[in-house]
Amino acid sequence: MKRYITLAVLVLLAVSCGGRRGQKGDGAEADSLATAVPEKPEPKVDVKPDTSGTSRVKLPKEPVFDIVTTMGTIRVKLYKDTPKHRDNFAKLALSHYYDGVLFHRVIDEFMIQGGDPYTRDTARVAEWGEGGPGYTVDAEFVPEHTHKKGALAAARRGNLANPLKESSGSQFYLVVNPDNCKHLDGEYTVFGETVGGLNVIDRIARVQTDRFDHPVHPVVIQRVRPNENMNRRALEEEQRALEEAENPAIPEEKAEEKPADGKEPEIVKLEVQEKIDSSVLRGRKLKHRE
């Protein structure tokens, strides 16, 4: 009997230890945005990268999206010269992929990071920073797009595990202090910028965090949606530019230059004609007298 009791106790201890396994932070350094392990797909959402543009909603070449959070709205514009990241972010946003995820990594004077679907589940805290749609996006480095204040960039795994510097399929970050992010230029793809709500970024960056840089009070991304008014105006401008390119306006005829004396051409012609008529008359008079 004692033998059975001892075995039962050992089994319970083994299950208990297994349940605690992996309950630790991602261990990422403060100046790194790399995730420690490859992204794991979120089983409830089946989203694949779309580099041909969004099909359900017509968007301009540089669409504007509103990232609505529990601490305010951040408005971002996506760059046209990073099309793979632009189209991927738009596809995820339009499919409601970001609804309810957290800004799970916040470092004041550096950046705020979100977009991990695992953050919807507090039972998976140890995996925060590892989630995604199950694919990566090719790097798109553009020298002109730097880590300025409010820059929108893609998180990724470290160089050793990711020599091509491919971006996370869904995780992104927003720059808080550009001075502390200069070393990220050319290392992480910047694919957009903040055009409204920089104060919201600062507000989020100042929240209290734990030793793993997780906000003590969750900062939730409620939804990410295209800004209809700004996108409509951008589409109208693109359409006008297209029409002007296809049907260029006929240039106005160049005005006839005035002569050196400053008189209008018509007046000069009249005066010349009058002189001609006068000379003819004088000739006739002279002839008549002869």
C-alpha cells in the first residue's frame, strides 16, 4: 500500500513540475528587437502574405491606418516603396488579425512593440513575442526610411538565426526615441510612419512595466482599420494625377512678343498701313499735277 502511495505522490510532483516549465520571459536585451525563437503560427487564424494588394478594400499606394488602443489612437501611413510589408500589414488589419492583441513589450525612450496573437491569452505569457501568422516577410531596406520618431518597423529574429533579416509576419514596433534607435537603421525594415498620435506613443511608453518589459496594466490594440477619409482623398489625388498623365492639357499659345518700342503688334501694323496709303496718295497728287 505504501508503495502505491509513494508512486502516486511521484506522479503528482512530475505533473506539477511540467506545468511550470517554460514560465519565464523572452530574455531579450533592451536594445534588441529579435524574438528568441521562430514564430509559431496562431492556429485560430489562417492568414498568408498578400503582396498583390488588398482585394476587399481599395487603398491608395500609401494607405493610412488607425491603430486604436485603450490609451488612444495612433495613425500611421504605410510606404509604397516597401510593398511587401505594406500589403501584409493591410491584409492582417483588414482580416481583424490585430484585434485584441497587446503592446507586449514596452521600453521607454526606445520603442513599443505589439502584433503577437499569443498576447490575447494570459496563460501564454511565457510565449509572448513568439507568435505570428507562421511566415516571415522579406527584408525591404530603404535608406531614406530611418528610425525617426514614430517610425513603424517590423520586428524580427536575431542575425544568427536570421541572416537574411526577414521580418516577423505580424509583429511591429513604433519608435519612441530616435536617438536610441539609430543603430537599427538598415537592420530592421521601416515600412511606415506615424502621422497622428505621437503623444499616444509617448503615453504608452511611460506605463509601468515588469522585468520582462510587459506593461503591468495591459495596453490593448482594440482594432487596426484603414482611415476612410484620408484614403479616399489620396485615391482621388491619384486618379487626378492619372487622368492628367493620360490627357495632358494643351499648352497655351505663346503670346506674340512686343517690339522694342513697346507698342502692340496690331497698332504697329495699322500705322505701317497708314504710311503706305499716304505715300500712294501723295504719289497720285504729284502725278496729277504733272
